[in-house]
Amino acid sequence: MEKTAITHINGIEILRRKIGTLPKNKELLSRARCLRKGYVLSEVLFWKQVRNKTFHGLDFDRQRIIGNYIVDFYVKSLGVVIEIDGSSHEFKEEYDKKKDEFLESLDLKIIRIEDARIKHDLANVMRELEDFIIQQFS
């Protein structure tokens, strides 16, 4: 299979990953729409950094349904899930672990970012996301 570069980050080629069709529980569609309209500050700040292919030309989906879960952000061309963990994730360690195991079983890569870091250290968060992508896909 030929690997094709989809973008460059800091002069480094980033290669597309072939991810098959993902399962989708259509009963979650209205919930996902509601979450997209919600205004969690950290998600809005992150979305402003990545929407409309502004982050190295990568296309991010927001509140994407995968199986029986809704992930915060998803990059289809890489198979990357970005989860922003705020106060709603407290006491949900078991749920998050089960969710991560399911996503990893689909060969997806997951990066979790703390809500407070986006609010107070966004520039470094975005650099760390670049580093993660370079490490995984170059």
C-alpha cells in the first residue's frame, strides 16, 4: 500500500492512515448535535484552533459518534481521537478506560488533554499535539 503525505508539520511529512468505516450508533445523533451546540469553554477554544483545516490542513470533526460513544474531536485522515477531560470526567475513570479500549480496538490513536491546560496553556497544548502527530504518523 502506498503511503501518501497529507500535510507537513515543521517540515516533516505526515502520512495518511487508512481507517475503515467506523461503527456508529445513530441513536446518538441528536445527543451529538446538542453537544456541538453546547459551549464548554475548553472545547470552543480548541475548536477555534483546528476548525476549517486551520491546523496544518487537517480536517477535525467535533462530537463524532464512534460506536456507542461520542468523542470530542476526531481526525479521520489519521484515525486520531482527541478527548478533552474536564470536571465531567471526574469519577468516570472506568467509563473512560472502557471507551479507550473500544477506540483502540478500532486501531484509533487517542490523546487526552486536560480542560485546564487548554484554558491556561493552549500554545503548548497545540505544540504537544503537533509532536504527537509527528511521532505517530511521520
